[in-house]
Amino acid sequence: MGNLTHRRPAADIQAAIAAERREPAAIRLVQGLALLATGLLAGAFGYGAANLVPTFNAVPLDMRLSFHAELMKMNGITMQTAMAASTLSSLALAALTRGRARLIAGSAGLLTLGSFLITRLGNVPINGRIKEWAVTSAPADHAEILRRWELFNNLRTLTALIAFALLIVLALRPIAGAVPGVRSST
């Protein structure tokens, strides 16, 4: 009996190492890409919501419109790429995993897809109007339209942030069969 007691921790450690090895490197790579892309997306949207929008609101309207129009030229490519990479990598992770991990990764993918749809259907049409206003003048109801742009911006920021949080939870999940407090060196 004493012999079995001494062998139990070693067997548990071996089982944990074997379980960790069962998770293919491809899954870890896709998970890393999903975390990176979604973190960049949430960070960019978060920076915009926390810093750019208050600055837009603090400067004269003509300055805001000019800056906003120029910023959208740069953001168009980078943000669309980040949204696509976030969505595709999260959905790929969902396809490569099963159970709760699939549900979490799939939810993150759908949330980043939501960020894309909010952007394309909400922010982008207003950005087009802002470009026109920058070379002409803003209409009488411009304040309400800009508030709507901010609402869409807050929604897409929230969906990206929740997606990123879900992927963090997924990355921090315990490895199946792992011994609590024991981490392998592989």
C-alpha cells in the first residue's frame, strides 16, 4: 500500500504531461493568433473610445470633421484586417476544439463578427457623411448623428472587449487531467 501512495503523485504528473501533449501545437498557435488579433482589436477600439472620442468632442467641429475623415482613411485597412483576423482565428479555434472550449472560441468569433457588422452597418455610413461634412458643412442635426456614431463605437468596442476576455479565459483554463499546482516543462 505504501508503495502505491508514493507512486501516485508521479502517475498524476505523467498523466498531466500526457494530457498537455494531447493538445496539438496547431491549436496553441491558432489560439495565440486569436488572442493577439482580438487583443489588438479591443485595444484599438478601447483607445479610440477612451481617448479619440473625448478629443473629438473637445475640439471645434471643423477640426473634428477634418481629423475624423483623415483618420478613417488610415483605419479602414487596419481595423478591417484586425476584425477579419480576430473573427477567422477565433472561429478556426472553435473548429479545432470541442466542448466548452469550442463554445467559448465560437462566441468570441461571433462577437468579433458583431464588431465588424456594427462597424460596416453603423459607423461606416456615418463616416461617409462626416467626409462630406469636412469639405462642405455639417447639417443642423449633426450632433445627433455624431452621438449615434459614438453609440456604435461603444457597442463595437464592447463586443471586441468581451471577445478578448473570453479568449483570455480560454487560454487560462486548466489543462484536462492536470494536477493542480503542477506544470510540465514541455
